[in-house]
Amino acid sequence: MSQSNPCLWRQLPQSSQSPCDRYKHACCSFGANVYVLGGRRNGSLRDFWKYSVVSNEWTELNCTGEAAPEELEEHSMVAHEGFLYVFGGMLDSAYTKCRYALWVFDIAKQKWVHCQGKTRPPQTQTPTNRKAHSAVVIGSAMLMYGGLVDIKGSSQDFWTLNFDSTLWSLLSGSQQGSFGPGPRHSHSAMAYQSCMYLFGGLKGLREQRDFWKWNSTNHTWTSLKNKSGPPRLMGHSAVAYKDSMLLFGGGESQNSPTNCLWMYSLSSQTWSQVAALPDANPPDKIQHCCAGLGPSYRSTTSSPCLSSTLQSRQLDGKLRPFKNKLFPAQLTFLGSEGAIELETFSPEKCYKSKTHSSSEVDSSSNKAVMRNRPQLTGSCLTFENKAFRKQWSCAEEELLGGEDGDIHQHLPDLLLVLGGRPYSRQSPISMWQMTLTDS
């Protein structure tokens, strides 16, 4: 097992206007926002929230009405071309067995809608309700694997939902005895290009550490070597990062959460464990959610989240690149917390002075007050990030007045870990951010 470059972890304090802490919830990112739905606290939750990375603010969204889901646990949520698709989170009972466990949220209209105006297609195959399955997007389809199905236990169902026709179909690998991961729940899955990668989870009551790749081009499973990879895990999360898979948390049982971050290189087919910088250890988490933001976390499995009419805006005819510099060394003005400096440059020199901003802490508001900010010219845009508190210069109104995707083009690459066990019964949702150091 190799050791990759260390990463910086930082907890993001949340205000009272935030969702409560939880586990077994679902989340996904779209543009510069992260959406969180349901989960469990003392009981099942039926709330829906949007988190803005730019303003570090939560907004509670409507989760009522005929088209909205009810209380859900261990469901899945994916984003595709302006819509969020939520599946499962219930087990079949006398009340739910006739329900079609798919819900759709229109991001532009900010409301739940019937699946493209259609109800459940008559006399067509659809997956039953389930929990703890996985769902990823490849092309114009959602691939859903496994899950816990009522008294039947772990399932090896492998379904695809065509977003255009809203029709389900079974994929090969769902038959008993066929080659593949087999019955599975509480595993992780992520998509890269035309393939889905699946790790660990539970087969019945037994934890697993096997690693599989599904090729959607030739419809075949491949068992990948995992000799130097993570141990047996359930309740963990995986995301695609550049040409790698990041896998965080989980444990060998419900009561043994870990804080390990693993990276699998898809090019070299090797595992490495990502160490945390000193005094910046992430929390132990299980049944949490992870969301990646920034260009390196953008999915390469489908068309960009923006339509052709929502291309990145330009300022003075020049694109605004985002340069993300991470300083492992402790900076004096942030004490022992460590710091991330985020700067944006136009192709031309845009600083009149290279003097860095100084900062002092206003004890009454506990916010950093920036002084002696460099004067900027041309098309330069700064994003000074202190737990995502925003300070924009250069055409702030133009950028914030555009679509989320405009901002998404200029976000730093970071991973958010939201909620999970152990959790607090009184506090807002636990949120941590992780930034990888440069090679």
C-alpha cells in the first residue's frame, strides 16, 4: 500500500438555520449547491435542504405535496440535467407495496414534480422499495444496485432507469448464481466514464471488502484486486475525483466507525491511504454522505449539468480561472487551525501589490475581517474562503446573478462530509471539508 499526499480537514460550524444532525440520509451536489434529504435522528425525517457553498447558508425547501416523498431512510439521490432523482428509502408493507418509490425534484422550479409529467408506466417492470442500495449516473441513465428488500434481505437486483423515457430495465448480473458482486446492501458505488465501481457492504450480515467494476459498454462485471486496499466496510461513501475514487469512513459494524480516507487510482489500479495533516483529523463516521464540489469532482459520466444556454459567463471577454493553493503550514493569523488561500488570476498580472491580506478576529461576530486587500484590475475575481464566507470582487453581481453552474466553474476542489453516526441530538448537522494537497 502506498501513501499519498496528506489532506487538510476542517470542520464547518453551522448556524441555527441548518438541518439537524442525522444519519442514513441522502445528498448530492449540483452546481454550487448541495442537497440533503431525509434520514434518521430519533426517528425518520421528512425535511429537504439546500446548502450554498458560496454563501455558507442553508435554505429549507418544500417537501410536501402529492409529488413529494415522505419520511425516507437509506435512500439514494442523484442529479441529472437540472433534476434530482430520489429512489427507495422504504421497505414494502401493506402501506407501501403499491407505491412507486421514485421521486423527482425540478431544481429550476424548486418543486417536486411527477416523473416528467408521467405516472408509473402500466404493466412495466419496476424495482421494489428498498434501502441501503447504490445509485450512480452514467450517460442518460441511473444505475441502481442491490439494497435491503423487506424480509428477503440483501438483493442483487441491478436496474437501470432511462431518464428520457423514465422506463426501468433489469441489467445482466441480477440472476442468482451469475458472476458479479451478488446480494449486497450498505455498500458504496461511484461512476467514472462508462463504468461503475462498487466496494464492500453487507451480504446478509457479513461485511465485505471485495471490489467490482461494471462496464456499461459491454455489460460485464470485473473483480478488481484489493489486497492492499480498505478493510471490510459498510456504511461508507465513495466519490469520483479526477481519475481516482475516494472512499471515506464506514466500519466493520454499526458500532465501529472509522475516519480513514482511501484513494484508488483508476489508471494504475492501486490503493493508497490518504493521511491527514497534523492537528486536522477527520471524525469517525458511518452512514454519512459525501459530496464533491469543484471541477475535479465533476462527473465525466454524463453531459455537464449546464445546458448549452448556461455556459460560463465571461468578464471583459476573458474566462475567470480559479487557482487553488493550499498551505499545509500554519498561518499566524488563523492560529493553529491551518488555512486555505484561494486566489483567482486573469492571464495578465492583476495584483498591484503582492502583499497578502492581514486578518483580525472580531470577537463579537467571530468572523474574519480582512484588511489591506490587494487591489485588483482586469478580469480578476477573488474568493476568500473562511469556512466559505464569501468576499467577492470584480463583477460580483454578474456572477451571483447567473446560474449556479457559473459559480461552479470557479469553485475550489473539495469534499464535504455531512452527518453520519455518531451524531448529536441537539446540534446542527455535522459538516467537514477536505482538501487534497498538491502533488
